[in-house]
Amino acid sequence: MSDTMDGMVAIVTGGGTGIGAAVVRRLAARGVRCVINYASSKDAAEALAAEVANGSIALRADIADDAQCRALAKAATDAFGRLDLLINNSGKTKFANHEDMDALTADDFIDIYRLNTVAPFQMIRACAPAMREGPASAVVNIASVAGVFGNGSSVAYAASKGALGTMTKSLARVLAPAIRVNAVAPGYVGTGWFSERMTQEAFEAFEKFIAGQTPMGLAAHAEDIAGPVVNLLDPAS
């Protein structure tokens, strides 16, 4: 096993913003070239590729669609000749009070599951053939503490992330030893997911409240999550 990630190739879904962008920056610093996948954040993804300036590229794909997952995996291997790492970071929710049983429809559940649970499966399936060829391939799924405790933005979101955690265990078994599969389940992370829905004053007050609830006295940001993700991708792990 190598003690370096230099020369590896990664796909990061939802890689243009938030946790995905922080992961791209940290991987690039380790010599990893990234395919920065986006669905709608084209400008951010392309700007990030230019920022890291190591040959990383931005590619659009709606990973809720299986054909586009397969096309994305092919584009990565066509561009770089290999594929070692996959970070399933894309996700969505619908904010709904857990106590309001009428706040979510069946279509809401299906829509959220399609991106949060089915899409990571499709991406792993699409990437697995190329990743099996590598010496130390790995997947990290971005789950959520909501999937552990049943809280968060909505019941559907919590359920989808709980399912992603279980799927991670299933695929870790069937893809080992060629491909390691793990998940990171963040709690609160101060990204645009929250800040864009609040005034600056409200956002700062919310972060102060979150920090007061944690043993470390901190409210996490995207960079704090990127560290554990990259640690799990590192062959040394």
C-alpha cells in the first residue's frame, strides 16, 4: 500500500460547493485530480477546477439518472485513464416539521430518496468496474446524523440518510477487498444550506447556539468534514 494519494483520480458529486468543494480542495492538495460533478452549480464547479489548477475538471451530470451516472464514470476514465475514489456528496431535502404528518407526500419521499440513496448506489455501480482495477480504491458516502437519530430537516431526509448508512454497510461487504466503502455522518455544517436561508445575524446566532451544544464548543464548517472524508479515502486508513 502506498503512503500517498498522489496521482489518484476522484469523482466528487456535488463537488462545486459546500462539503464537496472542501473535499476537492483537500484532495487536490494531496495530488488527486478530481472530476467535479455538478447539476446546476456550473460556475462554481468550473471556478473550483481553475482554482485547484491540477488538471481537475468540472462535468455536469444529473446523478439521479442512471445513464448519466454511467456516462460520468466513463468520462472520468476517458479523461484520466483511471478511477480510484468516489465521494457521494450530492443530496437534497424538503424542510418539513416532523410532527406534521401531512407535510410530506409520497412524491417528496421518492424525490429525496432518488438523490440521497438511489443515486449513490448508481454511482458506485457505474464506477466499480474501473475502481476494481486500482490498488487502493475507496468510496465515501456523505450520510447524516439525521439518519442515526431520526431528526433533521424532515422525516424523508432522515429516512433517506438512514438508508444510505445501511447501504454503505451492505456495499462495504460485497465490494471488499477491492473497494473500501465508508460513510461520514455530519451533524450541523455551516454551509449555504443554512446561511442562504437566514439573515447574517440569525445565522451567526444559530452557529453560536450549535457551538454551545457540542463538547468542542464548535460549529462545524465544510473544511471540518473534508478532513475525515479524505482520511477515509487515504490508502493508509
